[in-house]
Amino acid sequence: MTGGGARAAYQVGSVRAIYEILGKKTHLFDVISGNSAGAINSTYLGANCENWDVATRNLQELWLRVKPQNVYDLRARTISDLGVRWISGTVLGGLSSKGSAMNHLLDTGPLRALAEREVNFADIGKNIDRKLLYGMSLSTTNYNTGTNIVFYDGAPEIKDWARSDRFSSRTQLRVEHLMASAAIPFFFPPVQIGESFYGDGCIRQTTPLSPAIHLGAEKLIAIGVRHPHPSDRMKHLAFAPFSSPTLGQVAGIMLNAIFLDSIDADVERLQRINELIREGAHPELKTIPVLMIRPSRDLGKMTSNITDHLPPVLRYLLKGIGVSDTEGLDLLSYLAFDESYTKPLMELGYEDTFKMKDEILRFSADA
């Protein structure tokens, strides 16, 4: 499950539909891999996988309860303190030999409290010991090296792996790993693990399918949060008249590049590799079937006309960078943790996945 802020609600509806289609209360998935907001869903499911019916239903109910103030601190004093620190850090930062120490716009203390309250992280390891789960990983980005570090827990036979731009680290997964994986750059603060600081796993995760494969997955279901657009439509929009973009629009495009592009590209890459193996190009390798679930609608555009449901402080901050009911919708989709947005997303994820029922049943049954 990839990242995407509040868009990750789509994954919740999709996983619930997969459960209802296959009806497996245990071992629905043996390996779970999450990035960013997908890490929130992953840890919850990994901690509750002794009963996938209960786990998926309760995760839906959790997302319906979540409000923006459950994710980041929107109290006026907190926002004011952050504003003062940003001004002093940027305007007066040049007076310091180290420059500005400010590196985030929002305080995610509420998200940490929510995760600690709703997820018993010790149960992830217990479920692995009970063989209810084979392996689980959360991807992060190390801000010192710029490399992707995959923290994982799993069966003893799973070995560490490394590539030029990424490596793994076996550990007992805790709330710090979740917070680091979900730390959207610039908006959420870096998270300290050990002696180093980490940010969102999608920043440098160019191969999001890789952790699940290294954990031993023999089949993959990847749940994306990006609606594919026909190339001719993209070409038309690219050359159509357009006013100067707001900061909110620029930020939305930047986050799309971080969160949405890599999983589509990696699925296409794996499909090409599978084709080469089937054609006999590499007989020493085995194919890894992959099934991609994508939204049938643009999740960014689904944020239109929801700003009235958001807290006044958040509306004020978003308006300041050009986000409205018609502009900056991609950025808004990452921050709109509210039932007015997440409930339709879960419903869409459920509907889109159920439309693939026959394909999912064949995929599950194929040897």
C-alpha cells in the first residue's frame, strides 16, 4: 500500500472488498508492505490480522472517526508558535552559522497519539511468531544519506537485502517507524529513530514492490491511489491556457510526483520482467504475478467543495497558499482527513475492487 495522505482511505475500502471476495478470515495476506499513509493501514492490519473480517471492518470505522485535528495539531497557539519559529528561522536564520532549524509546517503529535492508542505494535511481532503473518515492512527515507531504508519484521528465514540506493533493517516495528514512514516532507516533522532522522518512505522509494518481494511474496496486489489519465487528455491539458500556478498547486504536483508515480512505474516494470521470463529470457528466475487496483475517478478532484467541512484554522492556512474548492485540489487531498472526503474514497475503493471480483478470484486461484 503506497502513500498519499488522506487518499489512503481508498486502500481501506479496497482491502475490505478483497476480504469479502475471498472470505479468508486468516492469511488473507501473508506479507504486508506499506509506504507513508499506507504504513498507517499496514500497521493496523498487521497488528490485527488474526481476523481479517474484524480488522478490515474496524479500520473502516477508524477512518470514519478521524478528523484533521486527530492528525495534526490545529490549536491556534500551536499554529502561532510554528509561524513565529518559521519567521524567525527564515528571516533571522541567516544570522546563525547553521541557518534555519525549521523543517515542517504542522505538528503531528495527534497522529502519534492516535497510532499509539489504536495500534498495539507488539501484536505485529506476536502475529509473526504465531505464523499469522510472514513478514511486514515500512519504508522510510534517511535524511542524512538520502537513501531508502526499509524497516521490517518477519520470519527468521527472511534475510536482509541491499541495493545501491536502499537497504533493509530487521527490527521490532514501533510507532516511530510508522511516524517516520508517514512524515510528508515540509508538512510533517522528521522523526528520530536511534541517532538519525527519517522522513516519508515515498521520497526515495523508487521500487515500492521490492520490499514485499524480498519478504517472500509470491503474488502481489498493489493498491494505488492515482486515477490513470489517457495520454491524449494529458497532452491536451499540457498545452491548454493556464494561469500562473499557486503555491498550493505547485505543492500538489510535487507531492503527486513523490507519492503516485513510482508504484505505477514499478508495476509496469515487474510486468515486463514477467513477460521476459515467460519468454525464456531468464529461465533461472521465476515470475511474480502482480494485480494492480487503481481508482476509477480522480481522487484529487473529489476534494472539490469539501473545504467547508474542514476546521477554520486549516481552511485559513490552505487559503493562504491558494487552495480553494476549485484550485490546489491535489494538495488538499493529502491533508483532508475528514469523513466528507475519506468516506467517499472508501466507498470508491470498495466499488472499484468489487468490479474486479472475477479477476481477483482467478488471481487468487492461479498457481
